[in-house]
Amino acid sequence: MDKKETERTISVAIDGPSGSGKSTLSRAAAKELSLLYVDTGAIYRTTALHTLRRGVSPGESAAVAALLPEIDIALSYDAGGMQRMCLNGEDVTELIRTQEVSMAASAVSAYPAVRAFLLEMQRELARRHSVIMDGRDIGTVVLPGADVKIFLTAGSEVRARRRWLELQERGTPRDWEQLLRETRERDEKDANRAESPLRPAEDSVVLDTSELNFSQSLKRIVEIIRERTGL
Ligand code: DC
């Protein structure tokens, strides 16, 4: 899927809060349209994991920034098209999915130094490949010129419920009240930070999935992308 400099790549930005169904829907849409799926949350999570491992509090911006030069992040894809994350040569794909890493990622992603450090890596991926990239600021900051921008959302309770079910299925159940509280806390943090706050790009299509099931959401997303790109 590597593109030559002269070949035009297509970029689709999908932003939204956690639990909006972004990653599952983006991955499925990418598969259907033969685009590369890039989960940028995983990149922030990998950075957060390194911070935790080094015993640095995610709340200390200067100490987190000082760790950046020692972080080498690489993305690869397995045979099933699943994105794998490598941190300094170690596959950490599963290790970044804990609640502790989620909270730490939310904290470190608020720092300008962290965002600047990861920005070029994300843009380079979109220059080299036709992508569906999901995150929080893809349409507004990372790929402001994206061919298609979709802002996926759903009510906080619906999103917390999806996460609760997912954890239940994975055999790592969580207390409902606490999960709902953390979902709201994380929303608040992601939407109100000074640096790249979560908000829809002006030219994005806002899609609320509260009342839609997975296949209805996917159908709509694929339609939106096809309409705008001719794919
Ligand atoms: O999508 P996620 O839950 O894996 O993201 C983890 C954290 O990273 C989330 O709190 C917000 C942050 N993030 C971000 O600030 N910008 C992105 N493009 C992607 C994620």
C-alpha cells in the first residue's frame, strides 16, 4: 500500500470521544474500502506506558517531556490487518489496553511536547498511505486537509455501557458506576484541555451512534466516505 511521492493518497479522519465506536468502525470501514487503518490513540497509550514504566507520574509535564527522546514507537500490521504497537522494540499491543494506561494516556496527551513529538509520525503515515486515521484531533490538527472528516459521537452513558460490556466479555469486568465516572472524567479532560481539545472540525460530518447498531453505523460511514472520495 506504499505510495510513490506523485501518487495521490486518500485520507479519512475519524475523531470522537472514547466509546463512540471509532476504532472498531474505522477498522471495519478501512477493510471494506482497502485503506490502511491507523489508531492514533494507541500511539498516545504507548507513550503513556513508557511513562508509567519509568515510574514518572503522568501528571508531571516536565518529567514526561524529558522521557520523550528515549521513546521509539513503531507500527506494524499483522496478517489480519490488526495494528501492532512496538515500544523500543517490544510488542506492547495488549499491554496498552489497561484502564491505568487509559487514564495515563489521557493525562500525557494534554501536553504540547507530547503532541508535537507524535504529530510528524502521524502525518508521515498519511503521506505514505491511503488511510483512515482515528483519534481526537485528526481532522482539526493532524490532517486538516483530509478528504473526509467524520466526528463520531454517542451519549456518555451509551459509551460507558459499551466499554463495560467489552470489559465483561474480555473477562476483566469493572464496576459500572466507577466506569461511568471515569468516562465522564476523561471526556471532560479531552474536551477542555488547552492543547488540541476534542471538538468536531468545521467541515466534518457529525454522526451520533447512540441509536445505531454496529452495521448501521458502518454502512453510514462507508457511504459518507464513498460520496466524498468516489471510492
Ligand atoms: O482512543 P483512545 O482511548 O485509545 O485514546 C487514548 C487517549 O489518547 C485519550 O484519552 C485521548 C488521547 N488521544 C489524543 O489526545 N489524540 C489522539 N489523536 C488520540 C488519542
